[in-house]
Amino acid sequence: MIGAVSDLISLPARVRDPVRRAEPWSVLHHVGHGDYRDVGRHLKNILEPHAGLAPSHRVLDIGCGTGRAAEGLLDVLASAGGYLGFDVSKSAIRYCRRRFAAQPRFAFEHLDVRHPDYNPRGRLDELTAAFPARDADFDRALAASVFTHLQMPAVRRYLAETARVLRPGGRLAFTAFVLEPGRERSETYDFKTFDATSAVADPSAPEAAIAHRREALEAAIREAGLKLFAFHRGHWAPGGDYQGGQDLYVVEKASLP
């Protein structure tokens, strides 16, 4: 239903702009609002200045959806770097493979993890599933609006898997709703306590929009063997200090001695 509403809202822009007519419909895989290319540029602008992305890097896109980050990274990685995106939505991965078929450095994999909203019949448990990537194979990783749909035990698993696949000195940029004193709800998100570490917008559908306490997230980061590199507050609540809606973490895997 949410995806259909988003598609209706996008119709006038699609009619005006022929390029936008090729964008995926949200009923295929709902990945939020906004122009596909603009969101792609925003995600590139997270990885370049905040996470130090370079053209030679290999990037893992965790929860790639319909490829918005891939679109934004084409001009950075197409000639020297590499990109692997994976998602729980098989239809989204099929779309990505068609859209980026002419890009040999870009690959997409379906990870059949169960999720109540995006893949309720998935065969893999999110607490034990392994990312479709080799150990220490990536320089940078991105999880854009992924932890906003995972409960804390799954967040811990995803952080541990990210640490496994990052090279020493590699960095993960991820967005989340981070609960801190004075930033626990807003006019847009009326979060309600869910458990000891998290709050949700809708208790009947927790993974639709879930926020995590800062101390719990940072404990999970340390537990995974990662360290904090940077933290920026988004504009979902008052006090944002970078051009993003959700809060932004950049974390780093320790370099070899």
C-alpha cells in the first residue's frame, strides 16, 4: 500500500521527465520516497566525503533495493573499482541485474533472509545468515536505511558480517534512527518504547520503522570489532548537522599492525 501511494505521488514527475519513466516502481520493492537518481547521488555523497570512498575501492551495498546507490556510484567505480549489492527482495535484484547489465564491475545477489515486510517467506534466519561475500574482500560498505528495519539482534549480526567482509582499515557507513536524550521522537516519528534498546513507530509492525538507543548501537559496533570513525545527526528530529534524514554512522575495521 505504501509503495502504491509513493508511485502515485511520483507520476507527475515521471510524465515530465522521460528519464524518470525507467525508474522502478515502489510496488516492486518499497525503498522510500524521492527521485531515484537524486537519492543515488545522496548515497554517493555519504560514501565519498564521509567514508573516504576512492575510485579503486570495492563496495558492498547491504540491502541494495532497486540499485539507487549503484546508480550514484556508476561514475566513481565503473572504470577501476567494484560493487556488489544484495537484498532480500528477489524482484529488486532482478530489476538491478537488468538495469546494470552493461556494467561488468557491478554485481547483484539475492539473499533469501526472512523479513516480515520485505521477504516474509525467506528461508534464511537473519540471525544466522551469512552475507554473499568473501572474507576481507571489500574496502567500503553501505547500509542505507537497513538498520531502521531490523531489531537489535539482527543489527548485531549484520555488523558482525560486515566486519568479516571488510578489509583491515575498511569502513561501513550506515544510517539509523538513533535515540538520545532530547532526540527520542519527532513530529514525523512518534517512536514508542519497544524493548530495552529500541523504540518503534508502530508496535503492530515493529520493523516498519525502528529506532535504536545510541549506547546499544555503539556497544554492538564494538562487539563486532569495529570502531567509531564519525557520527552525524540527521534531520528526522531537531539538531541535524548533515544533509540526510536519518542519523549517519561511519565505523572502521582496525588496520593490521
